Amino acid sequence: MSENPQAQYVTWLQEMMQQHPLQNWAQQLGGNAAGGSHSDTSIFKLLQDFGAEIDPQVLGRLQSEYFLELGQLWQNFLNSKLPQFDDKRFSSPDWHSQTSYAYNVAVYLLNARFLSLIAESVQAPEKKRQQIRFAVQQVVDAMSPANFLVSNPEAQAKIIETRGESLVQGMNQMLGDLQKGRISLTDESAFEVGKNVATTPGAVVFENRLFQLIHYRPIAKAVHQRPLLMIPPCINKFYILDLQPENSLVRYALEQGNNVFLVSWANPSEALADVTWDDYIEQGAIKAIEVVQEISRQPQINTFGFCVGGTILSTALAVLADRGLAPASSVTLLTTLLDFSDTGVLDVFVDEAQVSLREQSLASGGLLPARELASTFSSLRPNDLVWNYVQSNYLKGQKPAAFDLLYWNSDSTNLPGPMFCWYLRNTYLENSLKEKGKLNVAGSALDLSKIDAPAFIFGSREDHIVPWKSAFASTQILNPKKKKNNRFVLGASGHIAGVINPASKNKRSYWINESNKNEAQAWFDSATECAGSWWPQWSQFLAEHGGKMLKPPSQLGDEFFSEIEPAPGRYVKVRAT
């Protein structure tokens, strides 16, 4: 560590600018027209690396339009006419009132727009075009003047206002994040799992190397005969479903008279580096189903899967169906992919070359580090999840606010390499999960259409991880002979905020459609928008398939599966290093 940390901080920022591949915007966009060569400039080097080309006539037109607009900006500058722009990154009056900063932003936005136009104009297969657009956008977002101390008037004003204290604080926070290996999105000292997040009372009643099973203490005076088993994604911790009492989906399910069980996945260490997808199905989801059946003494239960948890649950139910078993009285899938035809922006990370590279390093054993998964998801929304915090935490020295959802977002998990590689190839790359009999899982030929249970499918309209039309596709895969018993509900907002929309707050909206539609857009075109949370719709669905009401169980677990430790258990508290 440098003896002069302030100098280290400033040097770090300067190096970021100097080393960035798009430091010379005019050269990037002008190429030969500016007297340079395409071969040695980053945007055209990027196109070469992707094996893409651009029509010279299209490029010439874009260059001409670019220099025309750049010239107009220069004329406005000479005439002391301030540029106008509407971008939330530059909403402060400091950006608009000071000539040098205003024109810096105007030129940046012009350059950004034309770089994007070049990316849109390349001649390449759509997959390559998508990857190029993504790569260019990452660079464009990174080069925003708001991301650098020397070009951010808000940060500079903060230094003057605080007499340098903001710079010192920002430097200290940056050094702390460098040690953690990630950007702090929230005040992590404000939360503790089991203390003020994941606090719904219950007990761990079963555990193996892959998961702990939590049985929650009933809240209602009567509970449905059939219990509810919730399977969250193994990519993140389960407590996204149980943040705090006012926004806990687990607590809401209890209040609605459900006897709730939940899978808390282990955060894999090297001891689990050889775990496969089959293990997650057999030792994970199927074992959880069997234990809940035994404790509740019910042959059928309501089942629930969120994101990858829904993919795991559906796979497990298909395996059981192949064995002649039908343990689910209903299936709930929240923002889940079964048909991977359209995987949204994540598709840019998946092609044969990338998957093969992963298989070479991880298919026989090893761990996919949590930090790599976190970085991937952050890159999907870099302005919100990266640069926004670079500006506030480091440049302005502001301490992140306490926010439970962002605390959860920072509490990532590792994944076993063999499991991850199987999932990546057979779902995202080859889309084999939906094909009848194509895959063999846990000794069974997989056929999702054998799952004979009504399904409640939820998608979020602005979901960039599971596009809502892809979520809708599950209505055509599950329970095909009785599709009229399936329900699809579309919520507002994104992958997480769309799901965690408490009924008590009555925010946002959702769409429903009682008529059967086989195509997503047709469903939406005749759907009805309703104000508030979709949670009551789900509660009603569970009640329809939960059986009669009974007195709540007097104990958690039973004589064979007794309480091991209080909820939320040990597994969820293990942080990835």
C-alpha cells in the first residue's frame, strides 16, 4: 500500500482514463477520415476481433453525420450557447451551468450515440452483433465524464465543500472495497443475517451437504392441509424471500394460512467442488420434497421455485414423474426459464467457445467463484450497479445507505463447476431442457410435459434476466393436457423488485388474463392491468390447491425430523471468500 494514499487514489483515476481504449473519440469515429488507420483504433479492432465488418458506405455516412454534429457543437461553443441534454447521470445544475463541463457531456453523448450506431450497423450474425453492442455499451458507460474526478464537477465541489474530507473518505472506501474485492452497494454493517434479515421464526429440521430444510412456525390460526415447499435459487441466498417482516414473501405465505418449508442451499466450498446437476436434483429438490411429505404426512404438497430454483424444481418433478410419482398438488414458478430460446442480455455470455472453455476448467471439478457471478450480473446494469457507486462512494466520499435488498445482492454464492457447466450447456447453449427425452437426469429421461399439476407462472415485465415472454413459455410446457388450469401473472418492474412487491404496500401493478392464450403477446394484448401487488393472486391459487384447513402443527418437524437449530440456520450465514 502506498505511503501517500491520496496520491494513490488520484493516480488510480488518472490511469483509468489514460488506459481506456476509447480515450481518443475522434480517432475512433473518424478513422481514415481523421487521417488515421482503422486497424489500430479500438472500435475497429473490436470489430475485427469479433469477425465483423461494416459497409464502407454506411461508415462514411456515419462519419459525415458525426463531424457535422461535432462541428455544430463547436459553433455553439464559439457563440457561447450552452448545449442542452437530458440524462440522469448529469442532472445536477453543475453539469449544465458551467461551459466546460456542459460541452464535455455534450461531446461524450454525441460520441456515445455514434459508437452505438456503428455497433448497430455491423455486418455479422445476430449473436455477434449482440455481443458487439454489449461490449461497446460497456465501454461507453465506463467512459462517462461522471466516472472521473477530473471531469466531475459535483465531486470537485464536494472536495472544496468538505475541505478535502470527501476525497479522503472516498479513498478509504475504495481501498476497503479493493480488499473485499467488490464495490459496496450498501452499508453492510447495518445488517446481520438472522438478526434483522431472515428473521421469520422457524427451525432447521433436516440437513445434508447441499441444503438445510427450514420449517417455519405457523402464524395463522388454521393452515392448509397441504404444506408449501419453497425452493429459492442456489445462485443467491434464500433470504431474498425473507428480508424483513414488511417485505417477506415467506411471512406473507404464513399469514395466509400456509405451512411453509424452505430450502436453504449450502454456499459451496472446495468440499462440494465435484457436485453435479444430478446431485442438486436428487440430493436437493427431490430429498426436500420427500422430507416435507414425511413431516406433513401428505402425499401431495404445493411446490414453489424462484429463478434457477424453479428450473431445479421442474427438473425434479419431471424425474419423479418418470418414476411414476406425482408429489405436487401445484407448481409455482417465479421468473423461471424452462424454454431458453430467449435468455435476454445473458445470451451475450454464452456461445460454444465460452462454454467449452468453462468445461475445460470446471467440468471435472472446481468452483465458479461468487465474485465472478456477481460481476457478470453487475455488468448487465453497469450504470446502476457499478458506476453509480464509483461516483458516490469514491469520488464524493459518501457512505452507502442501508438497503436490505442490496445487502442481499452483495451476499453472493459459489457454484460447483460440474453443476454449472451442465446447466450452462444444456439450458442456455443448447436449450435441451424442454425437449422431451433429450436429457437424462438422475437416471430418468426428462420430459417436463409429464408434470401433471396446475402451474402458477409469474414473469416481470422489465426483467432483463428472464424476459417475461420466456417465463410465459412455461405455461405451454407444464401440464399440457390441462393448460386451462395454468395461470400466468405479469408483474411490473424487474427480476427482483417485480417479485418482492409486498401486498401491504400496494405499489406497482400486475396484469392478468382469464382467457387461455398460447402466445405471450396475444395474452398481454387482452390482459387487464390491476393496481397493487400480485401476491394475493398467488395466495388464492395456493388456497385452491392446499386442501382443507387444519389446526396448525404443534411442533416444527416431527419425531423423525426434529429441530436441529433455529432458523435461518448455519448454511445461509456462510459467506463466499
